[in-house]
Amino acid sequence: MITSISAVAGIELRIAIRNRWVLISVLLMTLFALALVFAGSAPTGVLGIDLLTVSVASLTTLTVYLAPLLALLLSFDGISGEAERGSLPLLLTYPTSRGAILAGKAIAHILILLLAICIGYGIAGLAATLAGGASAQGVEALLRLCWTAPLLGAAFLGIGYTLSGFSRQTSTAAALAIAAWLILVVLYDLGILGALVFDDGGVFTSHVFPVLLVANPADAFRIVNVSGSQAASLASGMTNEIGAASSWASLLSLILWPALSLYVAMIVFRRYET
Amino acid sequence: MNSGRLTVENACKKYGRQEVLQDVSLSVFAGERVALLGHNGAGKTTLIKLILGLTGLTGGTIDVFGHPTGSDGARRTAAYLPETVNFHGMLTGREQLRFFARLAGESGKQVDGVLEKVGLASAADKRIGTYSKGMRQRIGLAQVLMRRPQLALLDEPTSGLDPISRRTFYDLVDELAQAGTAVFVSSHALTELEARTDRIHIMASGKLVAAGSLDALRKEAGLPTRITVKAVHEKADAVAAKLGGERVNCSSVQLTFGADEKLDRISAIAGLEKGLVEDVDLAPPSLEDLYRHFTAKGDGSDHIN
């Protein structure tokens, strides 16, 4: 069991290094993060906050879009790609479980995300500190970003494998992955914000909206990183609506999402007929 | 349950309402080479997938050397070579085989030897993406050999191989069987199987229509044996008259008869006076003849493919 998981993880990492996925992920993260740090360096003088704290606020927003996207790109052909190549039936005749195969893939992909996020944000954080100084809260916020971002990524890895397990072709899986990203990361927020405006302070605003916000992994991630840091004051007045209770609920949501989505992916993969 | 063989009993498989496999029973013993023949869509691949536990039975049982199909024990017992096998192009042949060795719970020290055996030693560190179809097929065979399995299931293993590669391929399969592996191979390439298998199963439309050794199938089919007698110049008519055959051209006479008459016919030819016969060629019904005979009986069509 352990040997098969590490064998699959090892071969997936090797493939990701060979086809330059690791390099692309790290470069993408670093470039975007650096760009945001220096684009966001303007307001520091006015607000009197260190550049690192300001940067973490923009990096949080970047992560909400980029971590799910990277995760989906890594995972969308996890099952359908093997099926399309014809290597899946052979793989499944080996004395190992489907669970071990999926676990191995997930571990490799989480490691890649972790690497891309830590290197990218590490370099960006260092640059921000050198250019505009850092406070203890800023460092704490950056560290929080570095361990919560892979959780958000892992949630979307599970979603990617699940969609892959429903597709006979990688092209279908790719289309589904893009749709999932658009819906969960972009349209979901637009939808509930629209409803918020329409509701104008009614039952939806007080009871449904907080639940819907926490239930989405991308929003849960945003809440976890925005509340409890000085960056909160920079990122809209959202915290007024939320409070400490939902901050814990968001953290729980952020931990449950990867577990749940990977579990669902496992069930879908177990039922996959080659 | 018998731990020395693969046993398929009354296997049935339905996809929706379509019956892909109907009541198939067969067994393959250790060290035996058994061929599975049939048109595309006859159910060969389905049967192999059922044996491997890749898809579930609708009815019947399959026992893989004492393990129920799909169990961990069965997967440890059987190795598989799929019809079209494509590995990740970014990996080298050696890396791919090491990966399979680890999955099978082996150390991987046999990888080099196996690569040598299938003739990929020099290409072992090149990416599989640069391999030809034949080379990829040989990686597939290598992972079967590496596992030294009790049962090897080879699905159309020689499609895409050139004649020389096919021969080496069957040499390796023979070696595998000699080491005690039960080899179950499905194929279209009838002529190459003729000398290379101990028993033959023929499938048509999801049913097993014939099973047995080549000789047994010949007896069962009762197809005529053919002797072509090449007569000395201008003696063809005389030979035809004496042997009771049919003249096919100016110098050859063809005799067609049932398998039980063979010895009588040969002694008749041997008994002819000198200076009549130049050469004799005896052709028992080929596997292709048998295949056509049995599959035509099974589903009323006689085309191959």
C-alpha cells in the first residue's frame, strides 16, 4: 500500500518535472506575486502600514484565483488521461488499490502546489520586506497564506479528479474543469453578491449569505486569511458581516473541502469502468 | 477451486441489454499456451477483462489459480498486456518498468535483464515518446515477463509488430510457458499461432464455438485434407486417372479427402510406378480454414476482422 502510493507519487512528480509543470507553476506564482507586490506598493505611504501586510492582502486575492486554477490544471487528466492513453486498464491489473493510485497522484500534486506557493510567495514576501519593511503581523499573515493556499488547492484537486472520473476524454475533463473554476471562483461570488444587493438587508443577508460564503472553499479561504490579520482593514468591510465565529467555520470548511472532494473523487474512481 | 489453473465457468456479461458474452467456460493450465480467436467484437477483450477483474461478471464464476477474479491474490497472479498500450511519453522505458516493478512489490533489479531480453537495452534511457509502436509493445511485454506471473493474458499482442519481432515475441512467450506460466493469448494472426499454441478456443458473437488442440479441431471440423501431386511432364492425365483426383493444370493433380483416408492416399501415391510423379505436397486444413469453418457456423459470416 505505502509502496504503491509512493511509487505513484514518485512517477507523477517525475512526469510533472519532465513536462515542466513544476517549473511553470513556480514561475507563474512568482511572477504574479511579484507583480502584485510592486503594483500594491503605492498606498503604503498613505496608510502607514508595512508593504508586506499590504502585499499579503493582494496575494490572498491572487491565490483565490490562481491556486484553484493550478490545481485543476494538474488534476483534470488524472483519470481520463490514463484512460485515454490506455494505460489505466494495465495500471488497475497491478496488485494495488485504486485508492492508493489516487492518493499517490494527490500527494504529488499537493507537493507541486506547496512548492509553487512557498517559492512564489516566499520570493514575493522577501521582495516586499526589502522594499517596504515587514511587521510581525505581516509575516504571520504570509505564513498563514502559505499553509492555507495548498488546502484550497487540494480542494480543487479533488474536484479535478472527480470531473476527470466522469469524463471519457481529457478534452471533456478540461472543459468541465474550466467550468468548475468559473462557477466556484467567479460566478458564485457574483451570484451571492447580487442576491445580497437584491435582498437589501433581509433574511438572506443575515442567515443565508454567511452560510453560502463559508460553504465555498474560495470564500472560506478568503475569510480565513482576511479576518484576524491587519489586512482585514484593507479588504473591504466584509468582516463586519462575518465576525469571529464564521472565521472558525471558514477554517473548518477549508479543511473539510479537500477531505470531502478527494473522498468523492475516490468513490468516482472506484466506480470507473475501463 | 483449483490452484493450478485458470477456470472460467459459465461466464456471462451484459452491457445494458446487449449480451457480450454468453455462457463461456474454459480453463488454462500452468505451462500451457492457449489461444483465443475471434472476429473483432466477438468478446475476446471482454473475456480477458473479466478474467482480470477490470469489469464485473453478470453471471458465472472465474477462478484465477485459486483466487476469485478481481481479488488482490488474482492480481498478484496474473499479468496483462493490453491490445493498445501507451505509456506516458515523458518517461523512459527503464523508469516505466521500475515503476511497474515497485507497484508489483518487487525490487526492480530484474528490470535491466528484462529490457535486454525484449531488445530494448539500448533504448532503455530514451523517452517512450520517441519509441515506435513495436517498441512500446515490447515495453508492455517486458512488464509481463518481469512479473514472472502464473498467468499471462496477452490481448492481440503482435498487432503492429513486424514479422521478425513477431517471431522473437513468440519465442519469449514460449520461454514464459516453459517456466510454468499459463499463457492465454488472443489474436487475429492465425498462421503464427498455428505452431505456437497447445490449445485453441474460437469465439463468435460472444459464444465459444470451438475448443481443443489443432488436431482435435481438425477432427471435429472434418474438413478435407488436400494433396497436390505434381506430375512429370505430360503425365498429369495418367496420374489423375490412377489416383482418382482432379487435374488443376497441365502438371498438377489435386486430391481432396477426409482426414481418415490420409494414409491410404499416401500409400496409393507411393505405389505408383516410377516416372510419373515429380513432387507431392500435403496440406491439412489450416487454422484459417478451421477458423472460417467454426465462425461461419457460429454467426453466419465468414470474414476475418
